[in-house]
Amino acid sequence: MRIENEGEDVSAPPKHLVFAYYVTGHGFGHATRVVEVARHLILAGHDVHLVSAAPDFVYTTEIQSPRLHIRKVLLDCGAVQADALTVDRLASLEKYHDTAVVPRKSILKTEVEWLNSIKADLVVSDVVPVACRAAADAGIRCVCVTNFSWDFIYADYVLAAGHHHRSIVWQLNFWSKIMQIAEDYSHAEFLIRLPGYCPMPAFRDVIDVPLVVRRLHKSRKEVRKELGVEEDVKLLILNFGGQPSGLKLKEDHLPPGWKCLVCGASDKDELPAGFMKLARDAYTPDLIAASDCMLGKIGYGTASEALAYKLPFVFVRRDYFNEEPFLRNLLEFYQCGVEMIRRDLLTGHWKPYIDRAMSLKPCYTGGVNGGEVAARILQDAAVGKNSVSDKLSGARRLRDAIVLGYQLQRMPGRDPDLCVPEWYANAQSELGRRSGSPTLGADGGFENSVSLYTEEFEILHGDLHDLHDTKSFLSSLAELAGEFEKNVTHHAREYKAATAFFNWEEEIFVARAPGRLDVMGGIADYSGSLVLQMPIKEACHVALQKNHPSNHRLWKHAQARQQDKGQGPTPVLQIVSFGAELGNRGPTFDMDLSDFMDGDTPISYEKAQNYFSRDPSQKWAAYVAGTILVLMTELGVRFENSISMLVSSAVPEGKGVSSSASVEVASMSAVAAAHGLDISPRDLALLCQKVENHVVGAPCGVMDQMASACGEANKLLAMVCQPAEVLGLVDIPGHIRFWGIDSGIRHSVGGADYGSVRIGAFMGREMIKSSASETLSHSQSSNDMTNSGDLDSSSSELIGAEANMEYLCNLSPHRYEASYANVLPESIPGESFLERFGNHCDPVTVIDPKSSYAVRAAARHPIYENFRVKAFKALLTSAPSEDQLTALGELIYQCHYSYNACGLGSDGTDRIVELVQEMQHSKLSGSEDAALYGAKITGGGSGGTVCVIGRNSMKSSQQILEIQQRYKKATGYMPFLFEGSSPGAGKFGYLKVRLRPSLK
């Protein structure tokens, strides 16, 4: 039900009412909107008891009444912020546990007693979960008023924190807390939902109201007079939600003639000329309405007041707060918001953003009396009236549940019949562009939009390989060209940015690179093992165009940056990443290509890594832009033209299927194609590994990039990683099939576990080499004294090779067991190793002297894994039989448990492997053949995806689906399923396309 703008005041019911209003401890935004609702309840003659940890002045500045009662209690903590722009997800979960979970029993007891003591008629929550449960326990009705709920926010934090806490027990513990939050919310009678809302399926019924905005006390003229600011002076308000911005402000940050009001500045801050410090209790709505532009972070308070007072808002995104994309799209939909990248905020490059904001025409025309409307609904609820339409509530809950699943599982596709506001749909629609999956029409066939690519683009070079995702990507490009001509404004920022930066009359180069499923080999790649990798169906596409700097379509802030430098057009790199919005990272990135130069030579990789690490929301750009620096450094390429790149990936992140490698390979393939660089797929993969190792700073081996670059559909790439020698392609027999099942525990190659195991393996190699050298030296010394050495010439040659061993996998298992297994310690402190051996000779990891490293298991794994992979490869070519499948499965199982011995397992991946084993061994009769035969953790381990081998049959597919359902039942998470294969970047080549004249 939606209640629109209504002008009548809240009239008092026959009796006086008492409201207990709980306010979350997250920021001032909740408290400021509560003020407006409470004010109208008090005007109607009721008492309002606020339960809040916010400073009293937030409430008393607006309400001076004996009917307002403030009780200072903190019952939840919201999101813990490391600074004004960064949420600490793990700390947020831990603080919530300490604040609301541990003392839950005593909280409920205290709150029930207090609610009964004040004789509350209604409990209102914004949006404290336990308040809803306390109300239920006290037998009092409860209503929530909010635009987001904590189950939605915290759910993503648990997924993101998975690689820090590998135990699924830990994750399940927090999932249970999230389910407890949702269960608490379900005790609310209904939800009063504010604009800019997130998915909130926990609530049974919903009423939508207009914006809740605090009223103005003074006119613009009065405020400016008090501030001593003339009417013709442009005024910026710097507003980070009452928090200190932490910025080092300078006078030249402001455009000429502007002044700036600074909210939240500490008493110790000395501000430069043009900046004015505001009192901590200054009434922000009056100041916002008296300003010409606002600069700050997005929160409900800043967003709603910018919309209500039609004030252009230059915002900087907050890392890891999932309310933000919905508010951001609300602002952009009503032409009220301009995003500033954090780099420009910190360096004071504000002018182009402020200029852009001043050109906007904010057009929000909805109601701004949400406080009054909400108060009237709450009053009715307190006396037993039901304001909710039962007819619509079920559909609304279904809509939210679908969108929530869509958001958390990062999967494309939304029911077209669901009616959602356009600004809300924009917060999610771009995710669908990441996927190459076709859209099914009503008749069960594919929608014809993707079949129009041949009509839209002239293909000047290359072959589509009948790949549906590539056809869909080309159709998306054509849509961008069409939207550019129409000058459409109501789209997500990444979409609008992409429409404007291609010159649609010129050629565009398109490259494609898939992710990969690690069938065998995994982390043994960095020790020189044979690996077997299958390119998956999901892939990354990159569209690239190069233009002379004078013809390049630059974004306005990039134009201003060049003008500020007092130089003519110079080469610029601009990147748009589709799907970034939902991950809450910056969707665009730009830089002057001269930033990659230090005089006449490229900057060091270390400087580049620091460059991309400055802004967490744009660190992703290192995977794309890093390909250009590596080409400059390793091949001496110089880029004289500007470059525009559109990146659209359907390879899910954090699932251990090489999403980063697919982006790197697709990006470098596109750059190479556009600039006429003839680079073999193998060499391109090695260059991309340098991007990840040296520019991104992740210590991966080369198999991911090799699989993405050199793989072929429905074949396993066989490669010896010394460093990257392709042995050939192994056909997957027709009776065998591989699947990938995601555990939901986020995998990260850059995680501490992967790095420490890699260090342990390299330590083990150095210890084995040292032991072999000592043996050889002792033998030679004995030979000199007695003329009869302990070793014959062949043994001496063997040990000599081991003393100079470059790759650990060149040591056979029997030699390891015979001579070195007892030499390696279980673990060794970093300091002790460095003192004795000096260095572990790994160019991409660093030993921490204060840490201890497991050595024996880490070194043993690649030695035995190399043997297992060789056996696996040989078995694939043997005659089909039950014994063949059983042996292949056994090798895969052994690999899995070897990962666990290294410390790279996880409870989630173990659970999937156990489910496969249960399926394998639960045969109805002893003669019935199994359908599934083995499963293993993949890639860097510590979560991610499990590879499963089975018969290529309907039964095995049914069992895979059953495993999905059983895993969901046990954990609450529905695993993403990888099935199918596609060609690598080398096989795909590249496309050179030009928009047909009719569409230009």
C-alpha cells in the first residue's frame, strides 16, 4: 500500500497514547528522521519515549516538550566504521555479537519490564531487531519504520568475511544470528517503508510513505545573514553525517568565489580561508537549504534532505554499506546526485564535480511529509486500526524475497511482471548485463533481442563462435549506442558513463575470456606441477576503443583535470565496469596514461600497487589498467592514444573460478588487438600473471591465466607450470562430466592462508635443496679422503639435481619419502628460517619473521599432487569402465584431503564433498553403478568451489541438484552451479566491429 502526500495534521484519538520508539545506534540519520515522526506524535498529544544512544541535542533542538522522554541505551551497534567512508565488516559482526547477542536474554527481560512500566501502547523500531521481540514478549503491538533492515546488511558481511573465518561453524553461527534478526522483525505488525529502500522480506506487510524530512526553521536569507554569507556567494556544505571527514582541507579545493560550511569539524581543526566551521549542534536542514551544493557521503538523512530541498549532491561512496546503492540510484534517478571518486576527494580535485552538480536540475516531486504520514499510521496502529492491504502484502513480500535472493546470490534474472519503482530496479538491473546467459521468452525460446546483433554491428574481423553470451554483449553495446542518441538520463551511473565514452562512428574491439574450473593441480601450480583445467561457460567481455586524445570523449572531471594541468589533450584511460554498482565499488575509473610514466620509463610495479590501493572502491581497476602497465614494462609498448574500456563479467567473484584471471586476460587481449600486438596465448597468460602478482599484489600461480587464455571448450588444458608449458588438450570422454558447486565461502587468492601455505612450500624446497647439498658435499669429502665415495655416479647425479631443484614437483614421491620426509619440520618460525636459510626464493611472497609456517604438509602436497595429476591424465585416456571412474574419483578425493592437511580446507567445501560421498555410496544394490565418483576443493582453497566428477547421465545431474538442495537446507545458502564449457581467449581471438550507419 502506498500513502501519498496528504496535508491534514495528525488528529488526536479519543485517548492519550504512549509510544516506545527504539532507534538504532548506527549514525545520526536514523535519529534525525525519528525526530520528525516523534514531533508529530507529540503534537497530537501523545508521549514518546525514545530509546537511543544519540546525543540529546539531536532530539531537543527540534522538540522541546515534557512529552518527550529520552532513555540512553544502546541495543544494537549498526555498522562499525573505520573512518567516515569505510565500514569494517568483520568488526561490525563482532560488535553486534557483543552488543546484542551475548546479552540478549537480559536485554529482553529489561525491555519487557520497562515497556510494561511505561504502559506503552505501541512499540516503534527504527530498526532495532530485539525491540520487536521485546514488544511481542510484552504483548504490545510493534511497527518498524525504515528503509533497510540489518538482516539484509549483515548477510553480505558474513559472505565477505568467509575467507577470514573458514569454519562454517563460525559462518553458520552468524547466519543463525541473521535469521534471529529476521525472526525478530517478523514480530512487527507491518513495516512503514521509506523511499530508497532495500529488500526487506522479513516483514509480513508493508506501507510505503513519502520522504521523512525535517522541517525548516529559518529561510535561506536568514541563515545566510547569520553566517555572514552574501546571497550571491556560492555555498558548499561538507556533510559526512556528523562525522569528521578527516580531510586535509585547502583553499584551492573550492571553485573560485565559493565558500564551504564544514559539519562535524573538531574544535582543534584549523580551517583554511573559505571554509567555515559549524557548531556540533547546528541545525543541518536549514544549512542544507541555504547552500547551493552538498559534498559528503550518502545516508538517508543527507539523501532525503538533498531531494526535498532540490540541492545538488556530490557524493563519495562508502565501502561495504549495502544501503548505499539504493539511495544512490534514488538520487541519480531524480537528477540530484553526482559521484566523486575518492582520489579526487582526497586530492582536492572538487571543481569539475561541483560544476557538474550545478548543471543538474533536481526533479524530485514526491511528498516530503513522511513524518506526518507515518505518525498518523502509528497512531492508528496503536488503537488497533489495520492500515495494511492484505491483498497486496503477499505480492510485495514475494517481490522483496526474489530481489533479496537476486542480490545476495549475484544471479541474473528478475520476474518481468514484478512492479518495482524504476529507481529501485536501476539499483540491480546492471547486474544482468554481467551475465552471458540468454533470456527466455514466454514461448520458452530465447528473446530475439540478442539475435539482432548482426543487424546492429558490422563484424569486420573475427568469429562469434556461436556464443550466446557474446551475441548478448554486442546487443548490449548497441543498446548503449541507442541510449546515447536518446540522451536517456534514468540509468545507473555505470550505464550512463558507458553510453558517453565510446565514439560510435569508430571501430570497437571486443575480447572474451572465460573463468576456469580447477579439475586437478590447483595450488601445486606454483611448485611446477602438471595441472588440468577446464574453461567454464561463464566469461568476461571487454570492449575497447582507442582514439586520438583530441577526439576522445572525456568525462567532465577528466577534462577539468587536464585543464587544471594547463596542457592540451593527452592520452587518458577510462574504464567502466558493469555490475560494480551491486558490489558497491566504484563503477568507473580514469587516469592520465602519463601517470604510468616516471620520466622516460614506466613506474615500478610497487608504485603502481600503491597507486591502485589508495581507494578501496577503485582497487578493482588494477586488474584492467594493470595490463597496460605490464605491456609498457615488459614489451616496451608506448600508448599514444586514449583508451576507453567497457568490462562486463559473468564470472562470479570469490568462488575460486578465476574471475580475476578472466578480467586480466580479456583486458589484455582487447588492448593487444586494438594496438596490433601479436602476443601468443601462452605469453599473454604469463604477462597477465605479472598483473596479478605485481600490480594487484596477489601471489597466484599461472594456471588460471593459462586456462583462460589457452583453453578450449569441453577439453582439459594440460600444462606443466615450469613456468607454463602446454602439453596439449585432453578430451573429456563422453561418459564423464565435471561440475563446480560453490560453497558460498568466499575464496581469495590474496588471503593469508594461501600465502602462508605457498611460503611453506617454498621453504620446504629450500630445506630439501640444502639437505641434498649437504649429502652431496659429505659424499665428495669422503671421496677425497678415501677414494671411495658413499655414492655412485648415478646417485650423485640424482642428488645433484635435487640440490639445484628449481621446482618442487620435479621431486618424485618415492625420493621424497626415502630421503627428505624426515628432514622437513612440521612448522618453523619465519625468523628461524631466515637465520638458517636466508631466503625462500619466491618473488611474490614475503616471510614474516614473527609468523610460524607449516612446512611438511605444504611441501608434501605438490610432490604428491603432481603424481596424482599425471595418473589422472593417463586414466582419462583408458577404456571406459567402473574401475576407471572409481580411480579418477579416488585421485580427486586424495587431492581434497591433501588441501585440508595444508590448512586450506573449509567446513563448507568438506560438507559438499561429504554429500557427494553419501550419494556415491548410497546405492540401492551392490550391482548398481554410482553416478558421482569424487569431489575436491579447487584453486586456492579456503572456500570457493568444489569440483565434482561423475557419469554424464541424467542420474548424476539429479544427484547434483539434490546436493544443492541438501546443502541449502543445512546452511541456508543455495550453491551456484557451474556446468558447461567455452573456448579460451586464444581460440576466440577478437572481434572488430562497427555500428551500422542506420544506428549511428
